Amino acid sequence: MIDRLIQFVAACRAADLRVSTAELIDCHQHLQCVDLVDEARFKTVLRANFAKSRRDQAAFDRVYDLFFHGPGAGEDEDAQHLDAEAAADLLSQAGMGGDGLDAALLDFVTGDPASFLQVLKDLDQQADAPSASGVKSNLGQLAGRMQVMLRINAIQRGLARLPDGTGQAPAAASASRRLNQARGLLTRQNRPYNDGLRQVRSHHKHYQGLGEQPFSSLTPAEIEQMRDVIQQLVRKLKDRMGRRFAASRRGGLDVRKTLRRAGRFQGVPLELSYRRRPLRKTRIVALCDVSGSVWSAARFMLHLLYSLQDCFSSVHSFAFVSGTTDITEIFAHNEVNRALEKVLSSPDIGFDALTDYGEVFYEFRQHHMHRINRKTTVIIVGDGRSNYQHPRESILAEIREKARRIIWLNPEPEAFWGTGDSEMHTYKAHCHEVRTCQNLNQLIDFIEELVL
Amino acid sequence: MEFESIEDVTCRLERAGYIPSREIATVVFLAAATQKPILVEGPAGGGKTELARAVARCLGRDKIRLQCYEGLDEAKALYEWEYAKQLLYTQMIKEKINDLIAGADSIAEAVERIAEQEDAFFSERFILARPLLQAISSDKPVVLLIDEIDKADPEFEAFLLELLSEFQVSIPELGIRKARHIPMVVLTSNNYRDMSDALKRRCIHLYIDYPEPELEKRIIRLKLPGIDEALADRLVCAVNHIRELDMKKRPCISETLDWAQALMVLNIGELSCQAVSDTLNVICKYRADAQLVRQSMDKVLSVK
């Protein structure tokens, strides 16, 4: 029993679930309290101990099914119909050749998934290696996967065409089921189930007309007007912030001060005085896409963030196209409007390059990861359009581990997310909150919620 | 009064007015048997807090609740010295203190004599017990509910660890206080932020999802005994359709109950387009959601 459990925990750890020895011991103890004949109960106990958040549960279920119900897990109907020789015979009749991929598929059908999994792993890693030509894309990986899938389909068609009545029907059906499993592994994309995700659509109409105008279609005159509106808003927010701070800063009794004052009244503590404590302020790290149309939304967000700087304990900002540039300094030493101009004319930002979110996240991890801790809110402004390059969403997951919250503002309307080269749905799985941010009203909603 | 088996848990929770799924019953039983805290997650209104209340009822224990919020600190959660009371006492017994130091030859001796009485001022009498200290120093075993732990700061979460693993707290002036009875601890979280690994490791995890239609019907019948069977069926069916819509806040079991009650009060026996439209405010907490439901009324009212 304990051996099997340890094996299972090893499988869980391989699937990135963090399971500690203490939890293993607890689980073992729990299993002794319940009746193990009931499988649902058994699974509940394991899940309660090993998958400790909703995000982990999907991964846990997958590992559980593979481990206890997958190929090679003991009782398995399909295995009865398929011994190695018969399967090889059957599949060659169905048109299977003899190269490496076919051998791997044959192994998979007869119950040994290792070599097929190796094929998949090789395909995955192929994407990470930069190609010699310097052109980045994940097309090679996609083409590789396509080939495997076509082969599986061809064999399945071959199996279906086999003549009836030769007594091979059950075996062919079993083999076909196995091939379905193989295709499932191939086409599956692991995306964590993101339960806490808030998808906010704002409908407040703070300003008519100007407030509803998309950022991307503003005339220069309207941009000027927009600045006035933003100034007004900033004053209002600061005012509200001030009052909120004053009200909630009262802390516990300050004994020393009270006793000192008591001296004035012959030692009777008539006047009590309380400690004041600063309210916690958020640290902000903002990542702004400055390519094309996205920049128009990002600039207003930066404008607001920096005007409200004293509402946060620190604001760090980065601009990116295909690499990150730290623009905090520019904003620290210049007045907001000038700073925005400077960023636009900054030579460090390759405005003509193609946007590559994967590369941006990679660079961010290399150089700026230390800025993120449990008090940091990460704000990303971008459309998630990565020109078909490797999205590297695992880095975003890593940032999530360290940060307090990740909020993604997308200047595109929701209907366009996930179309074409947009990786929004991939990234969405790792965010705490996603919002459309097309116009001033939506931006105001966001900022108000962030500050208050 | 302890639970004997998982079936016993199910049965007693039902008698206390809470219908648990098998998963909930199993986890509650394990937590009670091994004295571990339960970390309950799930959508708002799914019965997380109610579970703690029901467990307290069927174990015949008191429930002590600590509501978490941003800025919650030890003074609010664990204990506080009652300075005002201490000062007041000092004033009232001033003469006694004078007596005490009357015969002292030097200041050092006077200080020494007062120091001997120090214990009188840092004693149980002047401690104001907050929920956590109440829970572990109670004479009878209790159920401790730490609600919305995700709203508290990470610092507070770290501070909870000592309590949850050792069931003890340290008060500098008095030393370590061990729990007289180990409380049954239930933590709830709305997933506002991820919990730390250290906290998760000490708890058994339970996710309360939207209930299965069958279970939901049973819950409605239990909470609203007078309800018409057919109406309950239609209601649950409609709510499940509504949950499939892309809403800001999906209705949970508490909204279903509110809705059923509203329909009963209004004497509506048949779920028509008009009836749904009139009572929509009960299940949709945002205007945009209500609009969405109105637009997809056909789908909501379809039977399968």
C-alpha cells in the first residue's frame, strides 16, 4: 500500500504538484480511517491531501486517471485482446510501416507508452531551441505534431477498413481505442483551471462621448481634452484616498504617550492617545506593450499610475515590444507628458520589431524577477498577439507564484481574444483578473478599483 | 459526540440542516478523526460558512468566528492587553502601592518590591481574549471558523501557522498557551489570492462546487419544506442553465434558495418568461447579468 502511494506521489510531483512528505504521511493515516473498497472515497482522500487548490485539482485528476486507469495500470480490458505479435500483425495489415514513429505507436498500442511519450517530449523541446536562421516560430513543432496525428488517423482508417469476419474485430476496436488515447495525449494542451479569475466588463458611464471613444481613434485635440479629464480624476481620487487613510489609520493604544500626557493631570490618564499606522500600499509593476495600437491604451494607464504615484508604495514600469526596457527612470525625472514623449522616442525600444511576448517574459525573468514579491501587483497591458511565437506561459505562471496579483488589461474587445495570433486565452489561465480596456470609462473603473 | 463513520457524518449533518455531498462528508470525517484543519474553497454562496455552522450544531459545540479582512492583526485576532483597565486599577490601588513601598530604604528596593507584584498586572484578568485565544482556552471543545482567510494579509497567514499545527499560541508575558481541547478548525477562502504552501500543507483541502442538480433539489426541499415538487425541478433546471451563461457572478445555492423563496412568497407556481423576468433581481447581482439572462430566456427555460 505505502509503496504504491509513494509511486503515486512521485507521479504527482512529476506533474508539478507540490506534495510534501508530511502530506504523504497524513494521507496514509487518513486512508486507514476510511473504507477503501469505495473508489470515489479513495480518490477524495487522495485529492484532499495532494491537490490543495482548485488550480491543482485538474492536474491531480489527470495524474490520477493515468496512474490508476491509464495503460499499464493493472486491470485493463483492451490488453486482453492485444498481445504484441497479434497487434503488430494487425497494424501492418492496417497499413503501418516500420519507422521510429510507427514503432513507438505499436508500443503504445500494446501497453508501453514510454517511447511514444518520448516522441512527444522531443516535439515539445524542439520548440524551445532557437533555429539557426534566427527566425523564431513554433511552426516546426506544429508541423511535427501534425505529422504524428496524420499517421494515427491513417492507421485508424486502415483498421476500420479491415475485412469483417476474421475474428479480428474486438482487437481492432481495442487498438483503435488506444490510438484515440494517443491522439488525446498529442492534442492535449495543459491549461490550469483558473477558478479565481475575474473577468471584468465595466458598464459604468463616467463620461459620455469622450469616455466611450476608443483610445485608438482619438484626435490630437481629444487627447488634450483627455488629459484635462485625467487631471480632474486624479485630484478626486487623491482626495478620497486621503480621507480613507485618515480614517483607517487608528491603531492600538500608545501607552507611552498616554502616560506622558497623564502627567499633566496628576497621573490620571484622561487623554488617551492611539498609535497611527500606515495602511499597506501596493507595489506595482507595470508591463506595457508599446507596439501599434496598444500603446494608446498603455500611455493613459501609465499617465494615471504616475499621477497617483503617492497612492502606491512603488511603481515600476517596463515598456516592451520584443524585449523589456525599464522606463521607471524616465518617469521619475520628468513630468508625465514629457516622459511619455521620451518613451516614444527612446532608442532602446525596437519599435519596428515584431511583438514577442515569450521573449518579453523570458527577459523579464532574467533581469527583473527580484522586483516581484507577495506585495506586488503586476499589471500587463497588451493584446497578447505574439506573432505565432512561443508564448512561454510557464513564466507567467512563475510570476503568479511570487506576486500578489496579476491583472491583464487588453485593449481589444473580448470577441477578438484568441483569434489569429492572439494568445490571450493561454495567458488568461494564469491571471487573477482580465479586463478589456478600450476607452476611458473602462480605464477609470480599473484605476478606481485598484486605488480604493 | 465524535463522528463514528462517514455515514454517521452524512446523517448528522442532514439532521443539522445541511445536506453534504459524499466528498464533503468524507473530508469532514477525516478532519475530525485526525484533528486537522479544513481549508474550504469554492464560489461565494456555496455553503462554506454554513458547513462550519452545521458541523458545530451536530457536534453540539460552540462556534467561534473570526472574520478576516485586510489589515487584521494579532491584537484583533488573538489577544490584547486591556491598558485602560490596567491604568484604572493602578489609580485605584495607589495607596496600596504606597503602603508596599513605605518601608523601603532605597529606590532600588522599592522597585524590587513593586517588581514582585508584576504578575498581578500581566495576568489573565487584564487580557482581552479575541477569537483565536477564546477558541483554544475554552473549557469545552469548539468549532473555530476562520472566514475568508484570503482577504487577510500574508503576514497574518504566517502567524496562523503556529496555531494550526501546534494548537498553541505564545504570549510573551505569560508564556506558551496550549489548547485545552483541540478545536475543529474550518478556514474558508474565495480564491481572491493563492494561499501559501505552508498553510495548505497543514490543512485538508475541500472544494465545494456548484451542487449536482439532484443534491440541489434535496437542499431546496429541506430548506423550504412547502415547495411544490414540479416548481423545484424547473427551478433547479433553470438555475443550471443560467450557470452555463457567461456571467459576472454565477448564482450559487444561496441564490437558488432566495429565488425559490421569492417565488413562493409571490405565489408563483409556474416558471414562465414573465415570472423569471420579474424575479431576476434575486439571482442576478449585476445589471449586465440580468440583461444576459433576459436575452437567453429560451435557453434558460428549456427543460433539458
